[in-house]
Amino acid sequence: MPERIRLISESDAVAFNYCNQRICNKEYASRDFERTLVYDFGAGTLDLSLVLIGWNEERTHPITWQVENRLGVPIAGNYLDSLLAYLIHEILKELLENNDELQKIFEYSYPLVGNKLKGDEAEQDNHRRSIFELWEAIRWAKQGGGENNQPAWDGENLFQVKIGGQGDIIKTLTKIGKKEIKKDKKVLASISTEEGAFIEIRDDNSFWLNIPAEQIHGYESIQKFIRFMSETILDELLIAADISEAGLQLNTLAEKQDTVNTLVISGRGALWPGLHQKVTKHFRELSKVPKLEDSQKAKNAVVQGAVAWQLLANSVQIQEPKCRSQLAILCVPGNRLISQSEWETSGKPIDLIGVSYFQLMEVGINNPDESDLHSDSLRRHFYTILDEIPVDPLWTDDRELTIELKNEDDIAGQTIVVLSNSLGEKREYRMAGSVGGVGSTERPWPIGNPLLKPLI
């Protein structure tokens, strides 16, 4: 099976698609070697690849393909949806709690944030359905489409999302009849938040929340997310990359940034207004930034890239990155983090005294730190929990943990992690070498838990 099936990362696929398009369009390379950074922002993940492409003498076809680093996090478009849902929740609460007239028209009956769904089983189903409908409405407001054929949000005008009608998120206290529509519209016309968000009733009796662009861009959680996605993750990709120019090893981030010639941005999530510009501005020496395609073409780039890989793989010498993700152990309680480089450098077993269990993690960045794992830190998504291992029974009486890696780079691409005590009693864990984030096996909102967790 391994001889017949090859898995490639989404960002690698986009890079192959970029090369194939250049070949098909006869857009020949302007240099012998082209360092290309692929930024693939999808619904569930952001995947990055840094690839040094060597072109043939005529610069018409690639002949070498050196992947200098890869990095991915399990947050992307769906995570942004959840942040928009938090903002909508806060606006609805502010509007309804601060205005008696509005409370006579609407009830926020199915909250987006909470610890449990409302009512009995039937009511919980209604609550769950209303949240899914709101989620779809958020996606249509972002990227356009839906039953109302909305245009994609341009980042400048009102962000308009349907929040009610037919028993959705906002539920009328009394049925709105034709005679009451004008009266209710008049009331709504005079009510808004301090930032200018307001509710409108449209002619089809649907309820829409209108949020000023400034409030969307200024929402602290969205600002933090965009900063992480357009700066932090790019820096971490380059910091860990093994890059040399004219035989000299580059060490500083600024030096590495200046070696990127081409930036390829793909994925529907990358269509978020302003993101493309923020990512592009992060590099000073770009000579080529292919145009970001529309929503459907951006989504198809990965599939087309997988096909392009089949066309190009036999004629291109492909080299995998020298830098690889490392392992770490998180001891609980105490949240003591020990990286692979630490235990390999010390050559000593890990002390498990006072530890109830430990988590085996994979880390996608060079310098892991315990502070990254705080619940409010987006950097926690650089860490993937591979397994949670109790101290009992293997380390009940013997509190020394020794870790050994073997069969790395075997034909199946697996690494076998051997965990043992000083008596030689062992437990093995097989890993495939993916890079994700803490909780990356959890389904994104609202696929898993439809309710967003209350913010502390």
C-alpha cells in the first residue's frame, strides 16, 4: 500500500498547482531558484509550506523541489466563524438588555453561548437547529451566497447576517402581523448599540443584524486571531526553516523574510477582507504574488494541486525538510513541559514524582514554552496532544520516564515512541508525524458542541 499511495500536505499541493499553472500558461520563471511560500487558509486548517523550486535551464519546468519547512494549525475559517458568533451574542445581549421597547418585540430565546442547551429534548433540538442556521448565515455573510444570494462581505460596508425569522435565533414574543410591521420597524430604526449595530425587519419578516465594519475589525478576539494568522505563524515557519544563500546559513528572521520570492495564497478563508494584504506586507522582497482566485477556485486549488503532483513528481527531484516537528511531555499537575531537545540534551530520565498523568505531544515550533499552553493563547494550537498516559501502573513505584524514538523514516513514515521505566518495562506509541494543535481532534464549532463556551 505505501508504494501506491502518497499523502501530501494541502500547502504542498497548492505549490504544485502553482507550478503547473505557470507551465500551462507559459509564464516562465525569472530566476533559476524560486523560494515560494504557500499560505493555504481553509475552513478547518491553515497550512504553510516553504519550498525552494529549482527550474531547468530554460526556466520552463521545475527540476528540484526542496521543502524547507512546513507548519500547520487546526484553526482557520471555522474558528473565525466562532469569533463572529461571540460578537453577535454580545451585541444581541447589549441590544435586548438595555432597551425595554426592543424586549417587547424580540426574545433572545436560543443563546449561542452557554453551558447547556435549553429545555427538554425537543427544545434542545430547536436550540441546536437554530445555532446551525445562524452558523450558515454567518458563512453566507462572509463569503456570499445562500438563499438570499448575498454578496461576499467587502470589509467596508455593514456586515449583514440573518438572525431570525421562522423560529431562528431571535424569536418574537408576539407574532408580528402585517398591521404591526410598520410600528416595529419604527421602533427598531431608533435603536442601536454604541458602536452602531442594529436590527432590521425586512419585507419577508426576516430579522437581520447589521454590524459596522469598524466593529468587526475592531473586535479584540478577531484582531488577535488575524495577527496570529498573518504574523506569528509566518514567523515560526521561517524561524525553524534551514535556509542558506550563496553558501551562507541565514539565522535572523529578517534575513529569511527577504529570501521569499513568491507568495501563493489560497483557500476560502484567505478571502477575509484585509488578510491578503497583511500577509503580503510581511515580506519585503516579493517579486510575484499570484492573484487570489474567487471562492470556488480557491477551494479547488488543493485538489488541482494533487493532480499536478502526479504530473510533475516523476520529473522533479523532491527533498523533504531537514527540520522536523519535535515531541514534548506535559506533566500534570503542574503543567511542566519537557521538550524532546531538553531530554535528549540532558540524557537523563524525566522525573515523574508528584505527577498523576502526562501528555505526549507533538510540537510544530522550535522553542516550546509552557506559557503557550494557556487557554487564552492561540499559540497552544502549535501543540498536538497525541496521547494522555496515566502514571499507574507502569510508573507507580518507579518514577523515572525514559523516551526512545526508533524506526523513524521507515517505509510507512512512522515514528515509534518507546516509553519505559528504569526496569525496562515499556509502552509503545506509533505516530505518523502530523502537525496540528491542542484539541485538534475536536470538531470545530458548531459541529461538535453547538454551544460556545462562556468567556471567563
